[in-house]
Amino acid sequence: MDQPNGVWRFFRVLATPIFLWWIRVRATGTQHLPLSGPALLVSNHQSYLDPLAIAFPASRPVSYVARSNLFSIPILGWILRHTYVIPIRRDGGAAGGIRAAAERLGEGFLVGVFPEGTRSPDGRLAPLKPGLLSILRRAPVTVIPVGVAGTRHSLGRGDFLVKPAAVRVVFGAPISPAEVEALLATSGAESALLQRVADDMAKSLELAEKWLAARTPAPPAVESPPAQPSSTP
């Protein structure tokens, strides 16, 4: 489903003042997000605010996984179900999350993941977990590297209140499905795909951090993907 429902639209409007003026989220590279069809957004992870900071600049819903017990909480569960959050059972472990993410990609959604596996304690990018490769084996879709800077200053580890802060989000140049499939099909190249994703995430994170440090509304330049060779003789 490519078009957001009324509940998603309502909460987006409700959250706009918070994300524009309290957290001050600014993004660049949104032209890399497809207007329809699936893509996997892979981002560094600094704060529980990251999923919202990444989803806010997008014109389409971004699906994330969440523990299924959250869906049994009155009101919250209803909101989660109607804003494209993916429920996974705690006893399903990583395999359950991988399967659920791949299924949602198969339905044509944008899906967001944090392949570091946990929040960074210092803002630096940690090694990526191989679960990312498991998702791409099931659903070899476009991969979009994302860098987020500033969210840990607004809601860091141990914080209970969201503090005012500046947040910068950079959507990097996508890795095409053809590139993903080629690397997955080559013997011993899976580690190369993981390294490629990590390198592109690091570039996006570096741009986000430089933008944040510059304290300027002007975003850095984001490279466009290389032109694909024409198949016409």
C-alpha cells in the first residue's frame, strides 16, 4: 500500500510543530526516496527518536518493527496498527523481525531498520549485524543509507523527556536492487555488500554531523546515484 491512510496523515499534522520547531528536524536527499514501491532505509541509531526523525521528512509511511505486546496497550496499540508499525513477538527473536520486514517490503512499503542492532552510546557508527543480509536475501530491494545526527542530544540514553535540539537527517544515494542482487549472487561477496552499506551509511552520517555542526539551514550536497548504462544498442 503506497498511499497513507487518514490516521497517519492526522498524526503527521499533529507532530509537525514538534518536529519543525522543538526538535528542529531538517532533511536532505529526500529525492532519493521512491514515490512508490519498496525500499529499505538503513540508518545509524542514536536515540528512540530516530524512527520518527527519519519518517517525518518522507511523504510516505515508513514501517518499523515493534514488540507485539505494545499493540495490546489501549490507544497506543490502535495508533501503532494504523501507522504501519510491524508487530513481532518477543519469542520470535531476530528471525521474526527479518521475516516481518521482508514481508512488508514485498507489499511495497518503505521499511526502516537500524542494522547496528542497538543505540550507539557515543554517536559513532558500530559494526552492522548480518541480519540486514537476511532481509535482502528475502527481498532484494533498493537500499537507501541514512545518517541521523542530533537525536541523542534531544532524547539520549536514560532521558525521559524530549529536550529541544537540532536534528539533521541525510538520505544518501540509493543502492539499486541490481547491485544488491549481483553482490548476493557472487560467492563470498555478502561481506562486501555489508561493507558497502556500512560505508554509505558512514558517508550519510558524516554529512549529517557536519551539517549539524555548521548550524546552517543550508544542507550539504548529496550525491546522485550513478547513471545506469542504456540497454539500447
